[in-house]
Amino acid sequence: MAIPLSFFLLLFPLLAPTFVLSSPVQDPEQVVQQVNESIRNATMARRSLGFLSCGTGNPIDDCWRCDHHWEKNRQKLADCAIGFGKHAIGGRDGKIYVVTDPSDHDPVNPKPGTLRYAVIQDEPLWIIFARDMTIKLKEELLMNSFKTIDGRGVSVHISGGPCITVQYVTNIIIHGINIHDCKRGGNAYVRDSPTHYGWRTISDGDGVSIFGGSHVWVDHCSLSNCNDGLIDAIHGSTAITISNNYLTHHNKVMLLGHSDTYKQDKNMQVTIAFNHFGEGLVQRMPRCRHGYFHVVNNDYTHWEMYAIGGSADPTINSQGNRFLAPNDADNKEVYTIISLIGSNIETGGGGGERG
């Protein structure tokens, strides 16, 4: 029996990924200047008020933590990002969704009340949790656009299975979640919207995988011990801020850029700010390719190979970072140019090694 063309026209939108394009900022140095100004203003405000100030000098935290009633105004957090991911609004303009069930029995037909049910919805949602919980995902958590996962006020762990994937979607905020011991998933059907599910091949086992995503902000998460990267951004992802995270016990920590030959990542722009790269880390904090990367006011302690690396003509603007090198004389390399062709690493604003 012949199948009419109209059938394929109706089916194709359900099978094909929705590509989310985001134009790069034409002058990334202007974004760097805005970040530095916000840090300077937060620091000056703290100093001028002294012990009367609730401020910390961290403009992200000072934006919402000084509000004693932040739990009644959770979505204000969406206005607090800095850097290239500043305009990630997540589910700011949507309803509050409360996760009450930590289970994940069916990735194709998720149960209402679960995290998976919330993140696949089409409308904007600000997702919070009813209580402390540990969520062991059966397959990758495929997020839909305009979602915030907000773990403030409770202890939420995503661990022991595949973890979070941000693929071809936009406006994602992930805040205050413990993500660890992530495994590979795949060779399974997984739903990514109320109207579509598809076959997933084997995943890498990242903590947070950003694949063709834009306007993404990962803040105040704890990440450790995953199968591949803790946070990886590849395949044309851009407009990303990674801030205030605590990263420990992992080898290849953060990959930004798919490969030296994948030129589409030349538009990648990422801010990495106020993170603590802690004990048990080896390399890639981050490993950058092609794009523009502002690495500012991070704390690096006891890496085993190198801290920041680049190849394939990236610009890495490193400012105000603290490097506490390991005692091993062979492992004190702060910056490494993995490819000698075209990589540009700029340092300034107080960065330096202490060993």
C-alpha cells in the first residue's frame, strides 16, 4: 500500500531534532567587562557596608541570598546570572512544579510527580522538590526548553544512573543539585516531549551533557565521579555560564568543544566563574576548543595533570583565578596548549600559581 506524502510531512517534525541556533555575541570582551564590573560592584558594596552587609562579593549569590524570603520568590534567581549565559531564563515565566516522587520506572511514559515528567513538558516550568531525595534515572534525563531545576532548600542527588542531557534546547537553569556517579545509558527509547520519544544510542555518562544547547546556566551544583565528563558542552552549544559549582574526584572534568575539526564550535562562548575545582581532579578544568572562554575567579586546588587547556584556536581569558598547585613538581602545569597552532590564552587580574 502506498503511503501518502502527507504522512511523512506530519511524522518528520516528531522524528527530527529541533535545532536551536543562538548567534554569538559580536564583542565578547564587552561581556567580560560586564562580568568584571558586576564583581567589582558587589565587592565594593560589601566593603562599604562592612558587617552590616549580607553581601559576599559574589554578584550571583548577592542577587538572591540577601532576600530572606527567597523561597517565596524563587524565580528571581533567573535574573542573577552573569556572563554569556546571563539571559538563560529557564522556567521563570512558568508555573512552579513540585517533584514529589523520586522514581523513574518508565522513561517513555513518566509518572506525574517525577522529575522526568516535569522536564519534558512543553510549557515553561520552575521545578522544585518536596523533600530531600535521591533520584536514580533509568535513562538520560532529556530536558525540554525553558526549564529550571531548583534544588535550593533540600538535598537532591541525581546519581547511580544516566544523568542530565540538554540537547538542542534552550533556556535551561540547573541549580543546587548534587550530580555524581553518573553511568552510561542508551539502547532504549526515551521521551523528550509530551508528543515525542525516540531511540537513544549509548550515552557518554556525563553529569551534564550540553549538545547543541544555548542559554544554559549551571550554578551551585556539586559534581563528581561520572563515567565521562562532569560538564561537557559540544556541537554548537553556546551562551553558557557555569558558576559556583564544586567539582571533585574526576579525570576529564569539563570539555568545551567537540573536536579540533568540528568548526561549528567556533561560536561557542562560555563563562566559568566562582567554581571550586577541588580534590581528586586530573585535567580539563576546562579543556577548550575553537570558541571564547572567560575563566574568572575560580579556585583550583591539587590537580594531577593540568588545570586549563586549549586547542584548535580558542581564546581563553583567565582572570582572578587562584591556583594551588600539587606538591608534585611534575604536576604544576596551570595552562597547557594541547595544539600549538593558533591557541590564545590571556591571563590577568590576579591569576597565578601558588605551590
